[in-house]
Amino acid sequence: MNTLPHNILTFVHSLLSQHLKTGDCVADCTAGNGNDTLFLAETVGKTGKIWAFDIQEVALHNTRQRLQDAGLSEPVELILDGHQNIDQHIQQPLDAVMFNLGYLPQGDKHCTTQTDSTLIAIKKSLKLLRKNGILSVVLYSGHAAGFAECAAIEQFSGSLKQQDYDILRYQFANRPKTAPYALIFRKMTDEIIFQAA
Ligand SMILES: C[S@@+](CC[C@H](N)C(=O)[O-])C[C@H]1O[C@@H](n2cnc3c(N)ncnc32)[C@H](O)[C@@H]1O
């Protein structure tokens, strides 16, 4: 059987599906066209809770449609706000948080995630994660804003202590250096490790 995903997004889904269970509480910090939100809704089920953020109406519209088609609207709260404000919407521990950076495929390429707000959102999300919670980030270095964003996230990741977080990088070794790749953070403690911005 061929179980090795051909695509980094599918790979992240397969990794998270081993970690998550029915009833878990999770956030999708970049809802986009709703692929990740739908995956999370299918995985945590109707007894779970999903918060999905995007700054574009069109993204939340597309996500809402995907969820309705699948009959999974109920456990999802769609939030038209930047993920950097995640702490204004969620005040409970999370089992997983997903980020898929960049711009909406087939959308406005200028409306892309930005280094400063992404870093704030990742720091706040790590603070919200429960012990053993997972935060996934899919990164794209192939456009100018993405290149700077990757460098800043790599620098931040490298600054975190081994005893506080396991952080793994997954990438295809035989694809261009600009191919999307993933960072996976596993929080090892319930303590707040640093002050979020
Ligand atoms: C690559 S797409 C996400 C794809 C999506 N996860 C999916 O499964 O279809 C990136 C999304 O991030 C959104 N975005 C950009 N800046 C944001 C911010 N500060 N907060 C929340 N979403 C943001 C964009 O509007 C875009 O829809």
C-alpha cells in the first residue's frame, strides 16, 4: 500500500489525524478555501470545536460552502479577523492549530500572510496549545513576502528550547528549494514558555 503522501498538505493532514480525536478543540488560522477547516471538522467531528480565521470574506464564503456541502457547519465558528487576534476569540486550551501561509489560491496575491502578524499569531497560538498539542505551519518561500516570513519563523523556531517544544521540519529533498514545506511544533509543557507579543 502506498501511504507516503505526495503533497506536503496531505502529509500534514495525515500527521495531525494521528494526533487528533473526536471532540478535540482546534483552530485553522488561515481558512482560505476551506480544505484544512473541512479536514479538521471531519477529524474532530460534531462534538469537537473548530475556530477558522481569515481576513477575506471570499475565503470564509468558500469555507462555509465546503462545510455546508459536507454537512459539517455546526462545530465550526468562522471568524473574519486576523489570526494575530486569536486570543480575543479563543480563551481555552487547544489540541491543534494549523497555519497554511501565503495567499488564497486563485485569489488576490497581494493579500498574503505577513511576517509580523504571522509571528504574533504563532506565539499566541503556542500559548493557547495544551501540553502535547500540535501546531502545524506550511510555509512558502517562493514569493518575496513568503521568503522573509520563512526566515523569521525559522529564526523564532530555532530560539525555542528543546525541553519546551519539539519542532520538526518536513520537506521533499528532491524538489526545488522554494517548494512548500512544513514545520510541526509539539508543546512539551503546560507552562507558558514566553510572553506572546
Ligand atoms: C494559502 S491560503 C490558506 C489555504 C487554506 N488553509 C485552505 O485549506 O484552503 C492563506 C490564507 O491566509 C489568509 N490570511 C492572510 N493574512 C491573514 C491573517 N492575518 N489572518 C488570517 N488569515 C490571513 C489569506 O486571506 C488566505 O486565504
